[in-house]
Amino acid sequence: MPFELTKELTEKIEALIEEKNDQELQTHLEEFHHADIAEILDELNMEEATYIIKLLDSEQTSEVLMEMDEDDREKILKNLNAKEIAEEIESMDTDDAADIISELSEDIKTQVISNIQDKTHAENIVELLKYEENSAGGLMAKELIRVNENWSVTGCMTEMRNQAENVTRVHSIYVVDNKGKLKGRLSLKDLITAPSQAEIGDVYIRNVDFVDVHTPGEEVARVMQKYDLEAIPVVDEFGRLVGRITVDDIIDFIREEADKDYQLAAGISEDVDSNATLTEMIRARLPWLILALLGGFIAVKVAGTFEPAMENFGVLFFFTPLIAAMAGNVGVQSSAIIVQGLANGTLSGSVIQRLFKELGLSLLNGCILAIILFVGSHFLLGHDYIIGFTVSISLITVILLASFIGTFVPIILNHYKIDPALATGPFITTSNDIFGLLIFFTIAKLILGF
């Protein structure tokens, strides 16, 4: 039965905390998945949430902490001392532990690492902290099963049992040589059916997909999606096996990147949510609103330079919202397709080919829309043919320019390592509004002669 967080459940948890009835509280929480407990903690105040975190055993707590919202987790960690945080870290996989520690201040980070009892675990975490957050090295975990190509099947089985104690899920068995270099992967079926004295080198699969520690997370996601992988090994600069990335980690990465891109496209420059503080929301939203305001000033200035049009052809100004809206819509459509293609690696062909394809599509759409506008302008609105013709020609031109900007800008941004999602938001809309009005009145001036 799906978990449902009810008011009655929350009140019961709060009552047990107030009574300090630890035994019943633990028994009650054991019924729930760690993700459900994280949802419960989200409804409690910080003191109550911290009480439960300290009450649960480290294995439960580590799972719950990873399911919590990053801001809430940070607040709870501030209520724990370095030793208590280290105890929770002990039960985490190295990738999760590194994510938690990276959120701490430098002085607390050092104290926590020094309080981790398992020195190998601590060294592995420190190693992961050296890599870029969104690189394969930053996403990988050190826990995996590795076997040597020179081992016998019997010796391999024994060694795998020992290694499996530290691995939560065994997605794959990786084969290395005496220098630790990745050679291939081992099928569990082939291992079980092979003769006991056979060497691993005779039965392992040499074809294996892998990434190196500096591979961007987007490329890791693309490879795993393309080859339908549950896990992918990670090697260092010398080809030595140093970790693995599992599908759950890459899904988390994809979700976070999608959230960032969505907010960026909406004109929000920082990662915020509905629970963010007023200051954080202002800092995230205000820069793009200021840009939009400046763009509005420029658009007003552009319109002001064509003041004679108001005197002689005032009806043109009734079409300015239409021209600006169409420019913004076409620009966002074009840029959205390009950004999507860049994100999932499906953008094929040269830049010129892509540009001509988008321009051709926009020309066809523009002509259809211009015909509808021309007919509607005369028969529905009662304007002269010359007005309808002027606005229609302007519309086609504006659509072509918006398509050009929407296609070209995200490709250029991506080339210079700037998130192309920036091109689907206020940047495109504002620039197309300005250029759209400039083109509209320039063409109107050429045709109508004001």
C-alpha cells in the first residue's frame, strides 16, 4: 500500500517525541521506508527532526539524510557535532558520504573526516572530493567488485565474498590486471558454469563500456542511456579502475540538471524552491527581471524613434504585441529544440545544416501565419490591404530572425561552455522583442513611407 503522510501520523510522531517515548517511536518508524521517514521529517520542526535523526541507528539515518531536501539536511547537520556526523558517514557509500561532506564548512569538514574510524573509507571520500562535482569522478562510488584476470574461478569466488560485504548492490563484476587496469567484465553465469580451476582471463568479457574520471556527467548519462547500463566503471588517466557510477546516481544527476535548466529557462539564476528564503528568491529572480526591464526600455526607445508612424498610421501600434509575442514564441521553440538536442546528444549535422533546416521550417510557418494574418486583418478587423500586407511581411521577417537567434545562440553558448538552457528564457524573449519591433517599424516605414 502506498505511503500517505497524514495529519494524524504527524501528530502521533510529534506526541511520541514530546513524551520522549523512544522505544515506541523507533518501533513505529521501523514500519516505514527511509524515503517515507524523510518525508515525515520534512513536516516536523528542526528540533523534532534532529531528535529522530539522533534516535535512529546510523544505517537508517544515512539513508534518510540522502533522501532529504539539501537545505533541510544542511540545517539538521548544523545541529550535529563532527563526531555524530562522522558516525552517520561511516554507514554511507563513498559517493553519498562525499556529497554530504562537500556541503559542510571547511573546518567542520576536516573534523568530520578525522573522526571517521574506517581510515580506508575516509581516504576514499577525500579522493572523491578532489574531483569536479558533476564529473564522473565526482559522481562515482568506490565500492565495487573487482577480480584479477589471473585468479582461478575458486579463488575469485572467495575474494568476491569478502568484497561484497562493503557493496550494497552488485551490478557488475569488473576484471583488472596486476596493475589495476580495467580489462573487462565478468558474467556471473560464466563464472558459475566455468571449471573451478579455470582462470578468470579465460572466461571474462573483454568488451566493456567505461568513462574516465574527468568525463562530464552529461556524457556519462548519454552513454548509460544509449547502452542501457545499470552501472558503468570509471578509470583514471592510466586506465586503472577507480570506481563505478550506478543508474540511481545518474538519475539523481539528470533530475538536478533538469531542475536547473528549467529554472534557468524561466529566468531564475540560482537553484531555489518554494521553501527558499525571501533573500534567496530575490537573488535568484531579480537579475533576469532587471534584464527584462532594460530590454523593455530599449523596446520603448525603438518604438519612440518611429513616432511619425503614430501620427499617420496609429493602427500599427495595435499590432506590436502580436509581433513581439510571435518573435518570442518562435525563438523559444527553436532554442528549446536545439537545447534538447544538445542535452541528449541527438543534435546531428553541421551548424549550417541545422540553421537552414530551422530557417526553412520557420519560413513555411511564417508564410502560413502571414496569410492568416493578412486575411484576418482585412476581413475581421477591417484594415486596408496595405496595412495587412505590411504586418504580414514584417511577421515573416521577424519569425525568420527569431528562428535564427533561437537556433544560433544556444549552439554558441554550448561552444563556450555556457549552459545553453540560458537561451530558452528571458534572454531570447527580450532580444527578440527588441529586434522584432525594430524590424516591424523599419519594414512599415519602407512600405508606408512615413
